[in-house]
Amino acid sequence: MAQVVDTTDFYVGLKLRWQDGIWEIVEYDHHKMGRGGAVVRTKLRNVDSGSIVENSFKPGEKFERIIYEDKPAQYSYRDGQDYVFMDLATYEEMRLSPEVLGDAAKYLVDDMEIQIESFEGRVMGIELPKSVTMKVIETPPSFKGDTVNGGGKPATLETGLVVTVPVFIQPGEDIIVDTRSGLYLERAKKGN
């Protein structure tokens, strides 16, 4: 039985059937227009091709939600373009392309445990933990009185992801990043 959702149920990561394809919501915004009605603006990623489109929906529009099976796996390494995972139940290797992973690839660190999401026997993507510890590779030095940037500066992390961090963060430090929003959460505790 298909589960039906409408625009009020939207969240980042929701997968739904639309225009004869399976799409993942990358961004959404409920937008109220002056005298007219509201619209829900979305950015959607086609699960098969990886292409991104923007579309607006009327409030209350209904869609079939794609419910997938989760399989525990561990990220092992990158081999050329592919990302290699180990199935934690069978210990078999699985290779996933950057198109299947989408933005989740920016958060993959060695030995990270994730859930591989599949639907009708086809891998659709992965579910990351809510946060991940990553090493700061590069960030500009801070200096006394640096308040122009509102207390933040860009930092490039080990996977190439760039996040805004407090001015006291230095290269080589481990920080915790929210995988849902891409925001800096805190310094990682030493010894973890």
C-alpha cells in the first residue's frame, strides 16, 4: 500500500514519486504570496540521474512517498569515482556512484556507519548519522578584534566540505558538523 503525503509533510531528504520518477527533496520553502495563495517552492534531485530541478507546488498537493528498506553498511574508501561500502550483515563490498550519494558524499569519513536505502531492489541513497566529526584542513588565521565576519570564518574540512566555524578554530582540529544542515555544531572532545 502506498503512503500518500502532501506539501505540509515535506522535509529535506523525503523521497517521492513525481513526473514518472523518484525524486528527493533537497530544499523546500513555504512561501506566502501577497493577496494570492501560498506556494511551496522546492529543489528536487532525480534519484536516477542526479539532476536537480526547481518546482513550485500548490499547498495540499499529494504525492506517493517512497518508503525504502534500510541496510546497515560502513564506508570503507573511495575508488576512482565510486565510494566503496561494506555491508555489515554479509561483509560484501558495494560501490555507489556520486550521483546516487548526492550531497551525502561530502560527509563521508573513514569507517562511518550509515544506512543504505533501497527501493524495489534498487539503491536510492544513504542515510547519514545526524552529525559527524571531521578534521579542519584549512581555515584562515584569526586575529584579535576580528568581528567583521560576525564571529565566523570559512573552514575546509577533510572531505572538501566548507563550513563556517568560530574564529578560534584552527587547522588540524576536529569539529562536529550537523549532516542535515551542514552547520558547525561544536569542537570535538579530545580522545574521541
